[in-house]
Amino acid sequence: MHYRSAKSYSLYSHFQDKEGLFKALIERVTIASFQGIFCTEDLHGEAAILLREIAEIYLTKVADNPEYLALFRLIITESQRFPELAKLYTQTVIQRGRLLLSQYLASHPELGITDPEATAQIFFGSLVSYVMVQEMLYGKEMMPLSRDRILDSLMSLVLAHTSKDH
């Protein structure tokens, strides 16, 4: 016990406390993972290509990254004891991604999306659900579903009302 306390003390002295350690971990893992897409103030490009790219990057950076999956599990597990960490994750990752995507959707009336914020939530919610079920809840073993099927269907749903004359 004494050894563990000394070890914890030296680790926490660098990060102030457990919350500081978690905060640094969240920022390092999440910001580094999504820097390519969400580092700008807004998104640009043709909707069909951009949305597919965002979804593929999300699945690659999250589902294929054991470090990110471990962090996601930790955030969920510790959210009750450390609500500020869950809020930090929500603010840094979820809120930022949803805001950027909803702004993009709102700025493209040809997509025919009446509620860009809700559509952005549905878009990312589908991806998060897919990762949780397939990667964390053993869905790959019990009810496998390919990424391409999910992405093709998600793109069809989001782009269903796209005006053909634009």
C-alpha cells in the first residue's frame, strides 16, 4: 500500500489529481484522433464525400484504436464518480463534432435537412452505437454487421432528400 501511494503521489503531482490525469488523457487521445477533421472552424466539401470521410475517420480512429476504446470505457465507467470528466469529453468531442456538422448541414440547403442539429446527433449517434455494440459489447461475435453496410445506409438516410438539381 505504501508503495502504491508513493507511486500515485508522483503521478498525481505531475497532473495535480486523478481528474487532471483523466483530463490530460481525454485531451491527448481525442484531440489527436480527430485533429484532421475537426481542427478547422468549419467543414467544406461535397456532402456525400465529406460525410462518408467523417464517418470512416471516426470508425478508424475509434473502433480500430484500443487506446481510444479503453478511454471511452473509462469515461463511461467513471462518469458517475467524475461527472466533470464526462462533461469534458462531451464538450471536447461530442459537442464540437455535433456543432461543426450541424453548421455544415445548415449551410447546405440542397440537402433538404430540416433539423441540422438533430441530424448531426443522429449521424454521430449511429456511429457511436455501432462502435459500442460491435467493439465493446461483443456484437462482432454475436451479430456482425459490416462497416460498409452501416456507412452506406447512414449516407442514404442523411442524403435522402438531397435536391437533384444542385
